[in-house]
Amino acid sequence: MLGFRYLLLCEVIIDEFMTQNVLLIDDNQKIRELFTSYLQLKGYQVKVLESGVGAVDEVASKTYDAIILDMAMPDVSGFEVLDEMVKKKLSTENVIVLTAADLSEKEREKIKAYKIKAFLEKPAELSTIMALISC
């Protein structure tokens, strides 16, 4: 029985040190503040970028468990970020696209071709986003 308790204690300790890292890329300040506050309350480490500028370099420099990416941003769009990730052979499988943009059918098909984790339209339920980040 002592062995079981020891394993359980080890599992709890490991869970505490296995904080998930989330990269949030969105030009909307309210969205950034809301998501950052909520995710941090849930125990996530959150890195925030206000635009797609520098996003690919950030993804290449650190491992993120989830990347929440807005598609319609000034300067560098979410499409450009995803294109550059693919070009640099960076995985897009942990990307959650979250957009308020009215996308054409062609743009929606292009997003599917990136093999991302999920595509959500704003406003999206926080519980849905949390479920996607957790799995």
C-alpha cells in the first residue's frame, strides 16, 4: 500500500510542474486580456502577441501546448503565420484558429488544409476553448 501512495504523491507533484504553455496571438486587446486572465487562473502559462509579427519566431523558439490564433490581424495575418509555419516545417496541429472574420468558403478550405487542431468563430465559449487546450 505504501507503494501506491508514493506513486500517487509523485503523480500530484509531476502534475504541478507540468504547466501547459499557451501562445495567444490576437490584435483585440479585450480578447487578449480576457483569455490571459482566464487561462492564468486555470494554471496555464500564457505568452501574448498583439499581432502575427514575430509569431513564427516565437513558435520556433519554444514549445507550446496550444496556440490560439486570430486570422484577421493587421500587418501579418493568421494565414501568413500558418503559411510561414508550414514553410518552416513547424507543426500546426496544436493551433486553435479563433476568428471573427467573415471567411469565404475558399478561406475555410485553406484553413482545413493546414491540419490545425480546431477552427472556432468568435464569440466562442471559454469551456470549448479550454477543452481543446486540455486535450
